[in-house]
Amino acid sequence: MRLQRPALIVSFLAGLLLAGCTREPAGPGPSAPLFTLRIPPGWPPPPLRADNPLTVASVELGKALFFDERLSLGRGISCASCHHPARAFSDTVALSIGVEGGVGARNAPSLANVAYHPLLLRDGGAPTLEQQVFIPLFDEAEMDADPQQVVELLRTDPHLTELSIRAFGKPMDLYVLTRSLANYQRTLLGGTSRYDRFLQGDATALNEAELRGMQLFTGAANCASCHVGFDQTDHDFHNIGTSLDHAADPGRQRISLDPADRGKFKTPTLRNIALTAPYMHDGSMSTLEEVVVHFNSGGLADPNKDPLMVPLQLSADQQQDLVAFLRSLTDERSLDIVE
Amino acid sequence: MSYAHVPVRLLLIALVMLAGCRKDPAVPAPPVPGVDMQTLQLTVKPLWNGTPFDKDMVHAAAGDQRIKVTELKFYLAPLQLIGSDTIVELFDADLFQVINGPVHRTLSVPVGDYQSVGLGLGLPYALNHRDLATIPPNAPTGNNSGMYWSWATMYRFVIFSGRFDSDPSGTDEPPFVFDLHTGLDTCYRTRTVPFNLNVTDDDTARLTVSVDIARFFSDGTEVLQLSDGAFWHGTDNIPLGLKVADLQVAAFDVLEE
């Protein structure tokens, strides 16, 4: 059965027209080599996005952009300015400093294992890593840059253009920028701590104090009610009574507008917690000891405080053991495995 | 078996498919085969107490306030003509900046009788949560709109800014700044305004949507007293944001012109 020539011509033209009207830019071809994640034993593979394949080229581009100060239009701030690799991709100060001395509103969280996070930011305001990229770009206290201007600046770099074309088949644009940065962050997996070695059967990996701390963590201290699972977070939002004044930062309520969410923030991972001081959403606690004292007290009497936040009656020795255990959660290898 | 009819059918199918893949959400739907279309001239017109709005004037507002407006931008999403058995979407989302006076759009609409106009102020959930990186920069919801609320990965719905004075006897430039940005899904509002519009083959149709800015300050019951709260950016004082959203959508009308 054969179509007559006019039919073939119309079919061909229709096909051409349709090929040119896709909403999403063309991604890399199906044969593009994929990046091999270093997934720790016992951990599930992180959820990846079908519309943003984790290709080697996109990850390489993302890493190049992560350390590129042109994201702040050349004003000295890159992603790495506030997410230091040596600090499990967190910052060393309570509130990060952005362009022209701008002070951020919250403590910069670790990026370890963000590939597993269903929502990003401490209030869960970003549904994907791709969309999260816009937040520091626009934020006046961070990069304060029009993303379109950033794209135009990056397009002047032949190396980035070459990487962009290799990764996404086209020069830099907002799509390429957000996809590549998201993919690089997806590769930042931990799971190489002494605690992990202990779980994998090395009985000598934790000392006595750390073992006692681990028992408290899952037992009397009740930490594991929220810091649960391989990444030690329930990915939920809790008010833990660190402050009674939420006018400046209502937390999850900022997104939901629900008064019951006032003062709630996302449970952070505790992995690499020894590297990520200061602590809490506002960086208001300087040391792990201070954090444990807070939880032991049961927190301030906030009306939205989580019912699990009650005085723990831990002794001073027990608190030290808990801190010792938390220190065993530090990865022994770099989170960054991108060449 | 004859395929003489195939080219026409394929062409129609291709046209229908192309109609569904437009990139700019403000572009009106293309003509539908077999349906008579007519041009519609849409005007979105700012008013103050029923008279044309003048941005250079200091206006008297409810609550003994003096108001000078310096910015008013908002999304209408969607704008619909509603007939007895049909709803025609004029656009799914468009951005209007009316501080300098009326704004015009030329649209296309099927011939017919319509009894009301449906409008949404702000962006419905699906549009509010789109990924900015997938939207052409110059589209109404693109990067260059200046409406993206990055901290929420959503959009501002209305930007309403200016200066105010709580002393109605003042004569100088109002001394205090107000800046009310509504957004977040809970601030999205819809309205249906009864309005008879007969679109015929013969003549260009005209539709004027008005926004009476004076009514942002009172609907006859509630008063927006800026001295009680002149800033809203979604982070605190949630009742203020919801009140502003309610008052603003009630200020829209459709005019007989």
C-alpha cells in the first residue's frame, strides 16, 4: 500500500513543522555517556529526572558552573562561595555573605545527598534542583543577578559553549544552566563515614563512646524519629523550639501560608554534621554540644513545637556520647567525584 | 483504495497539532477549521473611582488616605468569554502593566453570543509552578517579565506600589512607601462578570476590562489601611496578603464601550 505523492509531501512537511515546535529543548542523544554515581552500599539509587539525563557532559558543565563567579556577573560569588567542598558543601558562617556584602537570610545547608531530597530549601520552597538554581541567582543577598544576563555572559566563553553543546546540543541558556548545575549536585553523595563502615560489618569502625551515642540516637534521645533512614532525615518539616520570633522567617509557612507551619523547617541530614557548623536554619548554634544541649532541654515553648520535643534528661556523659556519634558521620572521602 | 483525501486530512491534523504547541502563552489560539473567527480588540483600562487613572495624581482613597501609585502590573490568567454552551479562552495568561494607562491586545474569537467574562487574577497552579527555564524569556511568564518570585519558585501575581499618606489634608508628595506583591497559590482569585457580547462576522469585537484602583482600598465593607501594613511580599502577615488579593479581584469589571 503506497501513499500518493501529495500525501507524502504533506506528511513530510507536517513532520518538519512538528519537529520544530517542541517546548523543551533537545537533550543529548540517546548514546550520550551517562555519569556513574558512587551509590553507597545499601542505599537506593537517587531519583533521577527523565527530562534531564545524568550525562557525563552535563555533570562536567555543572561542576564548571558551580565554581564560576560569573554566576554573580563577576562580582565574586559562585555557588562554592557558600557551599564549600571541604565543608560538605556548606558554609562556615551563620549567614552567608553575597555580592556587595549582602547577608543571606538562612544558614547555607550541606549539599550532600540533595539528589534524594523531594523538596529543596529549608522551607521546601523549591520542588526540583533545577528550579532551585534560580533562587541564589535572583536573591539580592546572594548573587543578585538576572539569569538571562548571566547566560549572555557565559555564552562569551568558548569552553563553556563547547561543554554546553556537548551536553545539551546547544549553547548556554537558562535550560542548560539549570539542568547542568542540578546534575552536578546530584553527584554529591556521601555514605563513606566510619558509621557506614560499621553498618557494613566493620565492628571496629566506631569506638565505645560512639557506640553508646548511636544507641542513644535511636533510643533515649529519640533523634531517629526525624533523622531517619540512610540519609538521616524524614524530609519533613518540624518546629523544634529554637526561637519564638518568626516574623523575619516563618519557615514552611512562607510557602504554605498555613499558621500551623510557622517556625517549621526541613529536617536536615546529619551526615557530615561535624563539618557543617554553625547549626540550625539561622546558624544560631555554633557547636554540636550546643545543639545537643538544646534538644536535651526540649526547646522553647513555641505553640507549633513538635510534640517529640520534650526534655530528654540526658546526663553530661550521654550528651558527650551523642556528640561523639554525630562526629562519626563524617565522610572519609570527598563528596565530589567529578573529574 | 483511494488516498486522494489523505493530504487534506494530514494537513488538518498537522494544523491541529501545531495549534497545541505554541510557546508563548499569550498568543491567542489560531483559527479552528470550520469555525468563523473574528478579531477582538481587548483593552485593559485602569480607573480611579470610575474615571481614567492618572499616575501623576495623588488620589484620595478610602480610610482618609492619600495615594500615589507608581506601579501596577498583574497577570490575568485566564481571560474567557463564556456563552450558554461554550467557554472560549482568549488567553491562558497575559501580563498587563497599566501604570501608564490602558493596554491593548488584538485577539481572535469565534463568532457567537457570550453572556459573561471569566477572569483569573494571578496565575493558576499549573502556570504558577512551571519551570522558568522552560519558558521563552519574553513570554508573559518568562524571565524578562520581572514577575518571578525566585524564593518561592513561583510568581508574583500583582505588583502594586506607590506612596501613601494617612493625613487626608496633606498637600505634598505622600511621605510613606507601600509595596504590595501578592503571589503564592492561596492568593489566586477568579471572577465571572456578567456581560453580553455579540461577536458577529461583520465587525471587530471590542472588550474593555477595567480595574478600578480606588477599590483596592475598599470594597464598601473592608478598608485597606496602609498604616496598618504597607508591605507584603509573602513572608509574613498572611491575612494582609489575602485581604489585598480579595480586594483587588473585586476591583475588576467589564465595561460597555
